[in-house]
Amino acid sequence: MKRNYKIVAIVVLLAGALFSFTLIPGKQKENDPEKDQLLIELITFVIEKGHYSPAAIDDNFSKGVYKSYLENLDPSKRFFTQADIDEFAKYETQLDEQINKRDLSFFDLTYNRLVMRIKESAGFYKDILAKPFDFSKDEQFNVDYEHQPYAKNDAELRTRWEKQLKLSVLSTVTDKQKLQDTPADKLKNGEKVPDTTPKIDDKKADGTKKSFAELEKEARESTLKSLDEYFDFVEELKREEWFSIYLNAIAERFDPHTFYFAPDDKEKFDTSMRGSLEGIGARLQKKSDYVEISELIPGGPAWRGKDLEQGDLIMKVAQGKENPVDIAGMRLDDVVKKIKGPKGTEVRLTVKKVDGSIKVIPIVREVVEIEETYAKSSIVKKDGKLYGIINLPKFYIDFENKDSRDAAKDVAVEVERLKKQGVEGLIIDLRDNGGGSLKTVVDITGLFIDKGPVVQVRSRAADGSAGGTTEVLSDTDPKVQWDGPLVVMVNNFSASASEIFAAAIQDYHRGVIIGSKHTYGKGTVQNIIDLNRFVRGNNFGDLGALKTTTQKFYRINGGSTQREGVTSDINMPDKYSYIDMGERDIDNALPYDKIAAADYKPFKANFASVVDKSKKRMAANPQFKLMDENAHWIFDKKDDNTFNLNIEKFKAELAKTEEIAKKFKALNSYKNELKFEALPYEQEIFKKDPALAEKKERWYESLSKDIYVEEALNVLDDMQPAAAKSAASINKKDKLVKTR
């Protein structure tokens, strides 16, 4: 193959590889193989020169790319047959050579075969949905596509399609039957509160119920419409869009946070980073054939509703009273379009919960209140003592706008306000906090310690190894704004900067970390690199961008938070207690390792008795016992992916699951006896701003139902003697101790 470009310079910097390609001018062509070859060379070169710890492009790498690519190309195994896979298999250990030689033969083979298989599938799904399904047959369907074998032949592939479509229709029919049986004034969760959400009218005009045959026909028509839309969309996809999947199979083998943005995707990413958050307030990611909730935006309607959770899989989307559309196999962008919509309109998501149950969740779209993503505080009285809680959804800062909000300054203000009220202990709530600015987390940690190191950041070495320069980021202000009892609340979704803060507080023995068994385990830093800046005389158009991992951060005790996260001092049971989550559950995540500890001076505090008292309290608490039982049940059900396609057995299994789930509804109806209130200055604002008062009241109400916050306050009670000793040691001129 003749190349029309050459590398003319290489300079490796922290932000990535700075190099240039010179291109011979020419007319830009659609589906140009030379552009694809350039992208492969650009991406692999940038990663190899700029990634913190690039994997070797060898046979093992090839196997990973092969597996990941085919999974992303046909996630539900409804297009390729085993004969196709047998033909592809010869490339399983050859992709490293193909990548190095910019050979596109594997991609061309799989792309052309996929296009052919998609056309074949489009030819028979309409035939399957043209006639009623027989739900009296005793047959099953397993939706664990990852561990399913490919269909042996075309006949078996068609049978798989039939069962998949049958399950979709069966699920829709049973949902519709439930809605017909549900009175408009049904009370939610057994509470004395009317369900005011809009209802889907699945009855006839005269108010009578529709027959099973009518509902089944409607469900097939709805499924047919959904598939027609899907195949219309797929037919319009360009080759370059499929090629992006191949490029990302390569990029993501280096680590799960290294990702190629095609030009359109880069534009959307930029918009999402700087634009307002609209819709339901959730971030989504593709997972197998469905879409997973990866993050709930604080202040958004989904976050406030509490029904939708991280880890939920979206299976269907309905617009208000319309029939739900099955989104299996849809591209993420198209699912997002269906979920987004004008403020005030309703979307109904059919989701599969972590425990395997299926739930329809109505959400009214809104503009996410950015104000609710900022730090906020509340006071609460317990056993005659006043305590404060500060909720921090993320470590926010805008370096380009000096007038914008800064989490460090906001938290400092909230601490000062709480001190004026005479609080005797403080809770910092970092649950679901996905991170943010390193500078901000250093500044916030500095509010609670004397000056000293907070986090260590290691870059790649000049020779390309991961053991490069280590920078210690320290708090240089000797002022301690809060020296009293401190509890930090975390969960499985506390990540990145949240983990740095929790780790520093733990390493200094400054406070007690309570929450999930461990935090998320993201101990890496990424940079976005525009690929166009490295090309001269580009006649291929926009080449997109690459996000790649360039640094790794470490605790001051030398341990990495990568994969391991931060282990809570007090492990509070939650529904994910027995499920591995976060980086440790990703096969190609960078490994845990250790470096030398920084020089720091831990406080002389011993919280062993505090931890022991909390463990005994939780062991005797019926609510925590029920939570632990729920966690066991979820763990037992997580691999239960087989559904019965006989309607009576399907309903019986559904009823059994719902009956067991009823037992755990008490977890949502729990209410403590504590009263959370606004600070005096805020109460004056509420008089002029009823809308703000209502938003804050919703938060106080959620705190009054939060058993985790209640136990955090119990821990603050127990910390009083230990905290006094800790505070006394802050101003001592002890000799600096090097801790390892």
C-alpha cells in the first residue's frame, strides 16, 4: 500500500504526543481507506507516546480488540452466525500486525458481512411479527448475550429472533394488563399520597378493558414500528461510523477511559461540557443491547425522583401516553433523542433493576437546576447536640471564569456558617460525587488539616515507562477551618476527586470514612487531544479527537486509589454490598500499585472504639439487617437472565419477584426522628423565594428518610472524645514523620 503522508516530527509532552503528518493535497473522498489508515496510525501513535502506561500491541492485545469489537458490533448476537465467527477467528491474533501495518482487511470483512446480515434480518422480522405469538408454549429465552453462543446457522438465528421478539411483546402485554388493572387513584407504595403522575390509558373509549388479543396485536405493532425505525437508521449509517467502533475497540484496550471521538461525537461532547443540562438529568452509556444509567445529575428530575438509579438498564422508552418503543440494539444517540424532550413533557422508561425486576418509571422532563449541583448545608439537632451536614455533588471550578462558583470557597463558607450556629460535629456527604478538579480537592482538604500533602500525581517517564515524575500537591495554608469531629460519607459511585479527599482524611486520621465497602476506584487523569492539530495539509476533513489517560494519582500513604478505591472505616450495607462495581470490575482497567509515601504528619486519633460501636449498632438495627438481606437477594438474582415465554409461567415468576421485592419496600419508607433545617440566613431568603424553599425542603425530607445519615450522626456522637484529642494535636509542633 502506498502511503501519502509521513511523520516529520515527534515531541512528547504531558498533554499527549505532539507530532505532525504532512499530507499531499487532494480531493476529500467519502469512505476513503487512506483516511482510515491515517486514523489508525494517529491513534496508536498518540496513545503509545502519550498514554500513562500503554499496553504492548501484541497477540493478547489483538485478542482483546477482537472480542471487544465483535461484542460492540453485534452485542445481542442476532446478526452473525457461528459460520461467520469461524471465518473471522483467523484474525483473532493477527490484529496487532494489521494495526501496525494499517491493514483494513479484518474491518472490511466484518463490515461487509454485517451489512449483508442486517439486510437478511430485515427480511424476516416483519414476517415474525405479522402473526400472533403462541404464549402457551413452554419455552425459555436467555438474555445473557455475552455468554451465549452464536447461532449455528440461519435457521437457529431466526429462532433466536422469534424468541427475542416474543419476550419483548410478552413484556409489553403484561405491562399493559397491569395498567388496565390500576385505578387512577392508586396510592403509591402504600402511602396516603395520591399518585399524581399522568396515566397511560390502555382501555377502550367506553372504559372497558381491551382483550388479550387486542393488547398482543398492539404490542406487536409497537415492536414492529420500533424495529422499522431501527433498520431505517442502520441503513443510513455510513461506513465511517462503523469504523469508529473498530477504532474504539483498539483505543479502549489501553484502558477503559481512552476513547476516540469521531468529529460529530467530539462536537456533542464539547456541547455537553459547556451547555445546560436538560431532559431527565442522567448520563447514559451503551451496555450490550440496552442503555445503562451511568450517572444521575444532581438537581435533575431523575435524581430527585429517586426511582431511577445508576446501573439500571433502559429497555423501552415511551412518550407520555404513547406505547413504549423497544430500544434493543438502538444506537446511543437515538435512545438519547427519544428520552430528551421539551420541559414539562413526560417520558416513561421501562428499566431492568439490578435485582432483575422490571419497572416502569415516569419522569417529567425539566431543565436541571444548576444551583442544586453546588454545595449546600443543613443543621440537625440530636440528643441535645447540634450537628451540620454539607452535601457536595462534585468538586466544581471554572478556571476560565473567575466569577464562577468554586467548590472550595463554597464549602469554606458553609463551614463558617455552621460554626456560627455552634455545631459540634460535621458530615461531608460525597455519595454519588463523580469527582472534579484536583486543585479544588486539595483546597477543600486544607480546610480540615494543617498544611501538608494531599495527593500525589505521577506522570509517564520520558522513556515511556509509567514510573515518571511524581508531583505532590499540598495544602500550604496552616489555617484549620474545622478541627472538630468529622465524618465523610461515600458510596460505590464516589469517584476520582471524591476518593482523593476521603483517602487524605483517612490517611491523616482526621475523620471517619463511612459508606459502601469501597469507593469506585478511578485513580487516573485523562486529557482530550485534538487529532487535527497533528496533521499538515489535511485533505481528509475533521479527524476527531482522542481522550487518553496521561497521569495516575496516589494517596499520600503511597497506595493508589485505582481499582481499589478507598475502603470505608465503617462499612454500611447497601444493595450493592456483594457485587463488584467500579474499576475493579473492568478487565482492562489500569492496575493497582504503590509508590513511596509522602512526608506527612497524621493526627493522633484512634477511632477503633467508634468503629466498633457503629458495627454493633448496625448489626442490631432491623433496617440495616433488611438492607443486607436485600443485598444478598440482588447478588443471587444478578445472573438470573432466563425468562419463561409461557405467559402463565412468565406472570408467576414476575409475581414472585414482585412479592419478594415488596418486603424490601420498607427500605424506601423508612423515616428517622430527626429534623433537618436551613440555616437562619437561608430561612430569610426562603421568605422571598418560595421556589428555592421548596427545593431545599425536598432535600431535608430526603435526609429525614436516610438511615445512613442517621448512623453518621451517631458516629459523630461517639467521636467527641477522640476528636478532642485529635484537635489538640493539630497545633503541636511535632517533628515531621515520614510514614510508609
